[in-house]
Amino acid sequence: MSHNLIVLAVDDDMINLKLLKSMLSKLDNIDEVVEAKNGADAINILKERDDIDMILLDIIMPVMGGLEMLQVVRADENLKQLPIIVLTTDETKKTEALEKGANGFLMKPVRAADVAQKIQELAL
Ligand SMILES: [Mg+2]
């Protein structure tokens, strides 16, 4: 990708979401951080705008959790190519997240350097 990235950050914990946004906003290759509070909210945003480049996704959320959202995205012709990085405190979910189509997995609390590196890898 030659242009800077627009990242969709999905987390039901508003403090996590703000921290993630502030972390991402400091990265040179990110133009915008769009926030969603659960998987259903995120899917609605993805249907409204076609300029999202990447998704950072929490697993445990009300309404629609991250693993369910992964399945919805991967089953959608228009969305299935989107890179998705799963962020969670639960390492036992790693295999399932990767099987359901996650491109990356990071343990919370995430470090800025790790997020930056993972985004860089997937943006190439
Ligand atoms: Mg959560």
C-alpha cells in the first residue's frame, strides 16, 4: 500500500479504545483511526465506507464478539481480503482466531512497538 492507512479499531472497552487510538495516531503511516464498540458496529462502518485498510479487533465484546466478526468479514466478498489483527488478553483464543482468518494476534496490553511492527508487516 502506497498511501497511508486508515485503521478500524474495535473494542468494547472505551479506555482500551482511546489508548489504542492514541498509540496508533502517533504512527507515521496511519492517517485515521476509526472507532467501533463491537463487531456489529464495525460491520456497519465497513458497509458505509470502503476506505478502511486494516482492522484491530478485540475478542470479548457484547452484541457481536471478535471471533464472530472475523467469520462475517471472511464470508463477505467485499470485505474478506481486509487484514485483521486480533488483540486479546486470552492467549488460548489464538489458534481459533487464526483458524477463523485473523492475519495477526497480539496479547493485551499491547506495546506500541509491537502494534507498529504488525501493522507494517500486513501493510506491505
Ligand atoms: Mg472486550
